Amino acid sequence: MIVRFRGKDGNYRVQIEQGDDFRALSERLLSQLPSSVVPDSISVSDQPVGHGKPLADLFGQTISDLNLKHGDLLFLSYSEGAPETAKSAGLSPPPTAVRLNGRPVSEAEARIMVPFPGNIGSVNSPWENVVQESVDTFLDSQTGKIPRKRDPKMCKHSEKGMCDYCMPLEPFDSAYLKDHGIKFMSFHSYIRKLNSSSSNANAGTAAASSFVPPLSGADFRVKSKCPSGHAPWPAGICSKCQPSAITLQQQPFRMVDHVEFANSEIVNTFIDNWRRTGNQAIGYLYGRYEPYSEVPLGTKAVVEAIYEPPQVTAIDGVTLTFPWEGEAEVDAAAASADAGGLKKVGVIFTDLMDAGKGNGTVVCKRHADSYFLSSLEIVFAATLQQNYPSSTRWSDSGKFSSKFVTCVISGNMEGQIEISAYQVSNTAEAMVQADIIEPSVSPGLMLVKDATDKRYVPDVFFRRVNEYNAAVQENAKPVFPVEYLLVTLSHGFPAS
């Protein structure tokens, strides 16, 4: 049989037998490689990008043990030195003084049968092993079609017939969403839209053999292992490891559509702290996720309790430590059967200031002409969403964005206390992860950091409508409006 190898200096073919040791394969391969290759630096992988195994780690295993077959292609990575040095280095032999519980063991006894990573068929992809939220599993099983009644003016068929005017709509139908005031489609509607225009349309479910996950999490960091073989950044960079330019635009979907508080007393008790002291407070929302029927294939976070962790309160904010003391114990108690199996679904904080009129009204700080969520709060929300990622079978990594919500209690335009619910976009999470942005002194503007030897900052752009009512693209450096990173959610209390 023939095993093929591909390295930065070319392709190589080695003839070997199934019962031969991998050491024999390595020796024949070395004879074909350039003399400047350092043998100890050679690693082999079944993928062109990623971490490989050193050749010496595979000694003692036969070709059949490694599941290698005729015609298999493996990828090489290695470093080079002076020809004399490389030739004299040779392959380091495997350790002979292997010990088990302090006693020497033979090579045959120490031999570990590890399947070679090239046996991809026996290894499940990340999305196949994902344990989703029960609400996601349920929504995956739903068609999501929006039923319509027979139109007496346009439909010419019988009651049992169907035509273009009465056939069910897709859950992502833009006209339906606009007519019902739904600004963001649900996450599962977004998945259906992606799958409808790809090869997944006939794949059925994520378990189908032809399935390709439609989602991939944004990552704006420089790749540490570049297949081009150059020195790692900042010593070298190329188009393969360099992140693309970022064009900011409003995210068309949201991971959670609605935040429902189980009863008003939960919120009133939380606000009482401000009523007594005038200081702000922050708390974690404990609850669960359920389907939300008001939005096609929607999801809602049902809040059953608010827990206030240890914090230092003040008139203009709070100071919180991560992780806070007793966090694991509180999570365990909330997840117990007695508590109803609750989990963290979000965070809530107050931003209240008495209007001084003596009638209970408060100052309206957050509105269309100022901001809804400040740049500092957006970075805070993005950090929390990274800490609580959402598991989904529709992503190539098994995780995508987060269902963690952020709620603010502040004053509205009428001076009344009001709750607002938000999430930040997947792009915002990735930009915070890559250390690209930071809060500015102006709450409505986000600052783009400067590039350094330890921080690569790609070009960042955003689109806006100028004074001539034309859509133009502008450089986001040094600042850009925070609205590009924000997703709004609805909120309320149970109808009954």
C-alpha cells in the first residue's frame, strides 16, 4: 500500500505494508525529505490546519493500528536547520526506561493502542455531541409555518384547497414580521432561513449525513497556527491568519425574544433597595427558557427569582466581583428539584434617579437622543454572554452566541419606572473577546482600541445614512455608535 504525505516542500509517497511498524514508515519518509529538516520537529496530521502528532509518538504501532489505508493523505509540519545539524539530530528514540508504579516495563507492555486521528469516521463532529436546551430541541422539531385562513376575495378554490394567497408562510417571512411589529426574527427562524438557501434544505435534521452547520462563531483574533508556515504574529502575518475587516450592521436575529417575569413582586422587591437607600443594585435572574408563541419559533426567558450577589452599592453604580462569593452554592440550590431546576438566564440592574417633584417620578436618562445601553454596559453584557454560551447543533463548534439577557430598570419619557431588556450581538462578543473595543467617556459611543504588538486590530467600518439621505460607509475608528452592537427584547408579565 502507498501512504501519501504533503508538506511545505512538496508531496511524498511511501510504500509500506499494513503490518509494518510506523517507525519503518518514518524512516522511509525521512529519506525523501530535504536534508535541512530537523527530524524531531516533524509532526503529522490528517488535517492541513491544526495540531499534529510528533512522529516518535506513533512508534510501536502498526499501520493497521493507526487505521491507515491505501492512498490516505497526511499533512506534515516541521522546522529546518543547518543540514549538518539536522542530519546529526536524527529521530529521538522512544524512552526505554518506561515505569509503571515505580517498576520498569517492557516496550510491548507499555505500548498504548491509540487510534490515529486520521480515522475521522469514528470521531463525532462537535455538533453531534451537543446537549441543547430542551426549548431548542422542541423548536427544532417544529415546522414553524405560519398558518393563514382562506382569503374570500383572492382564493378561488374550495375550503380544502390551497393557493399562494392562503398557503402557510415561512417563520422568517419579512412581510409578516413587519406587519406584526417584530424587528428581529427569532434564532430558530434565522436557522430556517439559512438552511432554506443551502444544501441543508434537504438534509432534514442535524443528524443527516449531508448536514453542514450553517453557523460559525465570529473570531477577530489572529490565528495562532497558520498553515502558511511563517513566524507567528507579530513576527509574521498573512491573509490566511489575518482576521477580515469588520463591517458593523444590526444583527437580524436574537437568541431570546422575550423576558417574562413570573410576577411583579420579584421586580418590586428588587427596586425596594433603591427606594430605601437611593443606591443602585444589580442581581442575577434565575429561571428557565420556554417557547414564545408571539414570535414564530420564538424563545422566552421566564424569570422566577432575582438574587443579589455581594456588591458595593452607590448612587451612580455598583461594584461587583467575579466570581462572587457563594456563587456555586447559589447555582446548585437554584438547580435543585425543590427550586424547580432554575438556572441563570440573565442579569438586571437599576439606573434610577428621583425627579425631585415629590410625586414618585424619576429622571429619564435613556432615550433615542442619548443611549439605551451605555458602552460600559455593552462590554459588561458581552463578557457575561461569553461566560454563558448557548449550545446548539447548528454551529460548527457546538456553541453559538448566548441566551443570557441584560435588563435595565430606569425611567421612561413619562417619568415612570420601566424595565428594558437587551442582548448584545455576536459581533460584540467577538470584538470584546479580541480586545478590540473599550468603553468611552461618552456612553453612546464605543471606542476602538489602537493596535499594539500584542493586539491586532482589523479595520472596522459601519454604514449610516448621511445628510443627503444616502447610505455611506465610514471608518469606525476611533469611535462608533453603540446601537450597532445592540439587540432589543420585549418583556412583560404572564397574561393570566
